[in-house]
Amino acid sequence: MSGSILYGRDGEVATVTLANAAKLNAVDSAMWRQLALVVNELAADTGLRCLVLRGEGEQAFAAGGDIEEFSSQRDTVEHAMAYHAQAGAALQAVCDCRLPTIALIHGACIGGGLEIAAQCDLRVCGESARFGAPINRLGFSMYPVEMQALLRLAGAATMRELLLEGRILGAAEALAKGLVTRVVADHEVVGEAYATARRICHGAPLVARWHKQLLRRLQQERPLSEEELRDSFAFLDTADYREGLAAFLAKRAPRFRGC
Amino acid sequence: MSGSILYGRDGEVATVTLANAAKLNAVDSAMWRQLALVVNELAADTGLRCLVLRGEGEQAFAAGGDIEEFSSQRDTVEHAMAYHAQAGAALQAVCDCRLPTIALIHGACIGGGLEIAAQCDLRVCGESARFGAPINRLGFSMYPVEMQALLRLAGAATMRELLLEGRILGAAEALAKGLVTRVVADHEVVGEAYATARRICHGAPLVARWHKQLLRRLQQERPLSEEELRDSFAFLDTADYREGLAAFLAKRAPRFRGC
Amino acid sequence: MSGSILYGRDGEVATVTLANAAKLNAVDSAMWRQLALVVNELAADTGLRCLVLRGEGEQAFAAGGDIEEFSSQRDTVEHAMAYHAQAGAALQAVCDCRLPTIALIHGACIGGGLEIAAQCDLRVCGESARFGAPINRLGFSMYPVEMQALLRLAGAATMRELLLEGRILGAAEALAKGLVTRVVADHEVVGEAYATARRICHGAPLVARWHKQLLRRLQQERPLSEEELRDSFAFLDTADYREGLAAFLAKRAPRFRGC
């Protein structure tokens, strides 16, 4: 029996749930496939402003890929290329998501689970969350494309600790090493993740989109063109900018409409 | 009434003060313009060894740009390009400053204030300092050139927290996330900043200049040439190098003359 | 009298010791030369799985280069180029080492010592360890090639603190700023370093080698080729991968043979 991706929405916030309860939400190939579809669909929904990604229950965000599948689904180079193309499409969908994304992390956030969380914009976890990719004890190496994305978040020194030592980091250490944005008590993770989502919803949605685009653009070495610089003032023509300034000067909370 | 940039010197250390008391030292366009001039002038003063940048009073380093100006000074793409060219010249002047620079930070260090502090070599702040750029609630996006400079210090994950969530970080969190060099008790910030300036003055001034140049040079991907490597031994011909070795071997404090 | 590089092995773990007891293990030119030879020789030993680098005794990892040599060995540009070519070869040997490397750090880890530790994959230190490169008070600048390697670990902001202020960081601060992997009580450093070595030995050795190669490859901007991606599945044909999966599914510890 394979796992699945559940999703639902509450106002402007959608929640995507990795669900494979018998295996600590280990991500199997059906889930990778569905995750790409679901995230791409939600990203296109103009009524949404924020995505929360989580694991089902409170035991795990996701404990990794589904190892049991590997002997059938990742047994040859061709199969492995296909498997990781699928995983890569899901990770890319999270990375490319137009909306701000929050990983809500309970318990195990390992291997493929850590790769998904690393693609989110923000990571909120509980004190008993744990992070790692101890695949040195499974006898395989990380797919380079996935390693590259994780390296961007974790840095080379922490990647060496995770991959060479196979170390599992607790929440406090993961915070100190930049793997997560914020640690709260376990029973406050849900509350804090959705409070964060609300704070995102209180900002101007176009500004969030532009900031995400710009941060990705700046990952490229290529210098900014005059045209790109001029385009960065697109906000000048928006009702939200006028509202933002007016609200600031009137010392009241702004009400943004997303235009 | 617009703010101004004050400056003064005490021996080899100059202090540059962002002064706009009625607005928590918010940086207006007159101040951006003066800041570039003042920093460039002090950087050329061969009698100086270190610059301290601070806000007037103890309420704020600088609470941001001066929002009240925006509806007149940043209302069209042309005006916005001109406004940010001015801000960019000031930020670049701090970045290019030949002398080591220290941001002395009390209270609010927000938006443009954070951008100025990020260009300094070291940032010393008090426990109640706070850092952020919550412009998502003002309805505008950060100018890409300014974002790039801040991204270099803060990293992408922290930039997402600051820009998408609009989060304000306290001093301890700002330290953990690499936004500041050191946090001390509020009443010790001035003392610690000037003690740091004195430690800088106790080093060889040419070495400080070379280290700044090299760190900037290494930001470029371009490999180091044979000539650059040979030039890096320019210290061999200096009186300061001879003094440094002699003092070390004699177990006494060195007295550098800057040559 | 010059220092020397000692080495020995215990099963799959070799230990390399910087030994110059009279000078807190300061690294002289004979030691730089030997360090390159010893590390290259050990890296080629197929019976080894991990290298531990340490200083002799418990006072220092290494307190820097051997300043007393400088007036004779680094007095002209030609001599300086030759001296740093030698140091560079040693640092490169540690960086290129096929085996995972652990720096076991007691006490002073300064200048050249910090440069060596920074080239190791992991850094385990005691609470009283201290880190820095206060060469601003010696009147010389860091060799750009060595600065580049240290910059990769420490980041530009911390490099400015170390080089411009000449600051010496304690263990807790070094951890917070990413200079070390882990801090333990002084009397537990040896135990923790070798426990880390054993954890590395419990992983598949080929996987460790591939992870090291991939992490270095990803430092280059050049995109991954289709061929490199296919080659990353070399593990599929190894006995260690079959053993890793079998052990996982049988919920037992794997026994890897290195093939």
C-alpha cells in the first residue's frame, strides 16, 4: 500500500500533508508524483497566499524515501534516473512555488523529508524534531541535484557532518546550523506555523511574489540589467503600494487586495 | 525638516552619526547624499584608522528610509531610479571604505538602517536592538541591488524570513543568524564598539587595508593571478612588518606607523 | 630544532599529529612539507577509512606558523612564494584527502593551525579551545589562497572579525559562527573525536568517498552533466548497497566491505 498527498485549504492558506502513516510518512514514488501535481495546482490558485507543508500526525515530517521500493524502483541506472526525475520535479515544484511556503515539522525530518523541507521558504519545528540523511549506512550516495539544493541551505560544513558522519541533529543544533528557521515547544508547532502563515497573509501578496523571484534571480551570478532594475519598481503602479503608504502614514493596519 | 549626517573624530577614530531624531533616525534622501560624501571624505583621511557608524541617541541606529518622502521622491520609475542611485552610492561608499568600519547599534536597525549596518565590517549591538525589513506591510519590494548586499551577509534563508514573513529579529536571534558580530548589554554598546575600534587601531593599518581589499577580491569568481599572489607580499618591504616580527620575538607590543 | 609530523594507525583510523611542543605546535616549513607527504601517503592506504588530525599534547592544535623562521624563510617575494607553495601543498593534501578527516582540537587553533583545521571535514574541539588569526598585530596579511579556503568555511563577516579586529574566538562563539562542528568538555575531546571516527567507519566507505567528491564538485559553478548524473548511481552495482538495503529491511546493523 502506498502513501498519498493530502491537501486542504482554510481561507488563504492551503495545507499539503505527506501521508504514509505506517512508515513515518516516508515518501514513496506515488507521493513524489502527487506532490509535484498538488503543489503546482495550489501555486496556480489565485485565492491562496501561503502553503503549509507537513507530515501526517506528530511523529514525523517524513522519515526519508521509501526504502522498501528501492529494490524494485531504483534497481538500474534507468530506473534510478526516472525515480529521481520524479523526486526532482516535486522538489522543484516546491522551490518554484509562487506562494510563500512553510514546513511545519514534528519529529523525524530525514533524507527526502529534509530535502522537501529545505525547499520551503521557512521551517518551523518542535523541540523534539530531528534532522539528517544517514544514507552512508544504507550504502548509497545522495543524488547530486538533491545534494545541491540541500547544500544551498545547510552549507558545506554541515553537509559533511550529515553525510560523512551520518549525524542526526536535534532541533537546537539544527537551528544553530541554519537548517531551520525557528524552534518552539512541540505542542506549539502547529500554532506557530499557522501564526507565521497569517503574518505572511498580512503582507502584500505581490510583494511576496516579487521577493521570491528576486531572491532566486540573485542566486545567479549574472549581473542585474538596467531593465531588471527598472522592472523592480513595478510596485509603484499598484493599489497595494498606495494602501501600504497610506496605512503607514495614518498609523493603521493596511488592507492589501493583491494588486 | 530633513535629517543630517554628523561626524567627528577622536584621534584615529572617526564617528559618523545618522541624525533624524524625530523619526528614529530614518534615512531621508538628504542623509543618503551626505552619507556618501562624509564617508568618502573620511576614507581619504590618512590620519584615520577606523570609522564608527551609529544613530543619534539610544533609540535607534536607523528605523528605515523616510517613508514620508516616498510619495514625492519615489513616485515614478525615474524618481525611484534616482533615489536608489543615491542610496546605492552611500551604501557603496561604506562598502568601499578603505578603513575598517564598525556599526554601533542601539534599538531599531530596520530597512535602510539594516542595509547600512550590513555594509560595515563589524556590527556591535545591545540586547534590545532589533533587526528587520518588514516592507511587505508597506506594499513595496526591496531594490535588487540593496537586496544583493544584504543577502551576502544574511543568507537566503534569513532573507526569506525577513522579507516574506516581515519578521523582526531580536539581538540574540540576529547574532545566531549572522546578522551581527557581537551582542552586549545595552549600556555597554558604546564601550564595546570603541574598544573594538581601539583593537583595530592596534593592528598594522596597511594590513587592515590589504585584508579588506583581498576579502572583496575573493568575492569574485575570477581566479587569482600569479601577479596578484606576488603582490600579496607587499608587506615584506614595510617597516610595520619588521616591527611586527621584532615585537613578537621580543614579546612586547608592536608600535605600527602605517608604512 | 624543527618540529615534525607524527603518525600512527589503529585499525581503520590513522592519526596525524602536529608536533612542535616547545612552540605550541607552531607549524614550521619542515612540518608543512612532511604534512603533505604523510597525508598523501595515508590517503592512498586502502586499509584506512578515516584520518584524525591533532596537535601533540593538550595545549594546542597548532598556534600558527613558526614566526621565528619568517625572517630567514619568508624574507623575499621568491622565498615567500616557495614557503606558501609548501603550505599550500599541505592544505591541499588535507582538502583532497579521499578519506573523511577530523580535526581533534585542544587549546590554541591559530593562523596556520586554523587553516589546517578548516580543511578537515569535521572539527571537534574542547570548551577551552580558541580560534583566530591575529596577524594584523604581526604586520602581515594572509596569503590569498589560504584566505580563500578559510573564507569558504568561516564566511566573510567572521573573516572580517578575525582579520580586522584580530579577534580570538572561544569555543562557543566559534561553534555559533560555524568554525567548528562540535564542542565538548575538554576531557572528552579525544573520546568524541574517535567516536566520530567510528561512526564514519560504520558507514559504507565508497559512499563517503563519493560524498566528498560530490561536495567538492558542487563548489564549481559548472552545471552537472547527464553523464555525471548517471555516474552518481555507481552504488547500484556495489555489494555495499545490497548489504545496506538488506540490513535496513532486516532491521540489523550493516557490515560494509568497501565495495
